[in-house]
Amino acid sequence: MPNSMRTIEVDDEVFAYLQRHSEPLVDTPNDVLRRELLKGKKPSSDKTSGRKTGTLMPIIEAGLAAAGDKVRHHQSRLKRTHEATITADGWIEIPTGEHSPRLPPR
């Protein structure tokens, strides 16, 4: 389907569910529905389509993490902390825009 949006009506109970499962000021109702109904799959035009899922996908599917969550890796001896974002397909994205299918080894 092209990048078009449709209008739907939902009752108060469904709207309350969407609110409970959204991140305020970040998620749209469409984001919540996509995450809940399509297990976070991105639209086919997304650059992540076609690649295998990352090692964090089982954690996302178990509800322990979600796309957009931040992960931190601290190197205590070097006194450095690295941060990355979990993508909808279980990969991580570092601030430079690079993607990796797994977290770095400890």
C-alpha cells in the first residue's frame, strides 16, 4: 500500500488501550497498532526491510524491550559508555547511523 493514511473510528476502550501502550509525545496511534498487530514490522519502504532479524528480536517479542529503547554498554576500564537504539527488527543503531544485528560481546 502506498504511504497513505486512513481514518478509522475506535471506541473509548480501544483508545485507552492505545494510550496505555504508547510512549507519550513519540508514538502515534498507528505506531502502537503496528507494534501490537504487526509485531513492530516497518513499512516495506523502510531501509531495514529484507534483512534478517537481529539478536534482540526475542527480547522485543517477549515484551522486555521495544523499538526505540536505548541500550548502554559501559567499558569500566576505559571509562567509556556507548549508547544505541533498538530497531523494530531487533538490530541496534548507534548515533552515527550504523546498524548491527547484535550487541557487542562483553
